[in-house]
Amino acid sequence: LILIYIGVLFRHRRKIHIPIMLTSFVLDISAVLYLEFNRGVLVKALEKISEHLFKVHLVFAISTLIGYGVALYTGFRLLRGPLSYQETIRPFHKINAIIFLIARTGVFITCLLIV
């Protein structure tokens, strides 16, 4: 999560922002896959917490995954598209970033409540 916020701080410096955000995506997805396939955290979490908290966590987690997808798509469009196209995509990329940060922070907070 800290890496994501560092990436956001460098949003105006593409040569720093892009590698940080891609690295955070790979690390996030890798962590989720590791925790689920090697430790079975979903089943263990369901045994420990209320169904309501688990559903809130899932909403944040699914929103985060969708946000990553949208960020990758719009980010690559900004990087490769013509200047006129960039100006139409940039506001969408920015709105997605705000929603994504809320969702990713929500995942972190609900993880703390689950453990």
C-alpha cells in the first residue's frame, strides 16, 4: 500500500510513476495468489469473522482488482495514444485512481480487522 501511495506522489513523473505502479500491481496480485493457494486464507477468514465484514472486504478487494484493470488500460492509453486522446482519457484515469485508492485502503483496513 505504501508503494502505491509513493507511486501516486510521483504521478507527474512518468519514468518513476509507471514502474512503481506496475511493481505494486505485480506484488499485490502475487501476495493474493500466494496467501490463497499456499495458506488458504479465504477459508480461514470465513471461520474467524462475521459474514458482514467479509462481504465488505470482498467488495473492496473486487473493486481494487477492477481498479487495477482500468488503471492499466487507461495508463497504457495515456502512454501510447495521441495527444487529443490523452486529454479525454486522463480525467477517467484520475477518477479511477481516487476510487482505487479508497478501495485499496479499504482492503488494507479490513485485513487488519480480519487478522
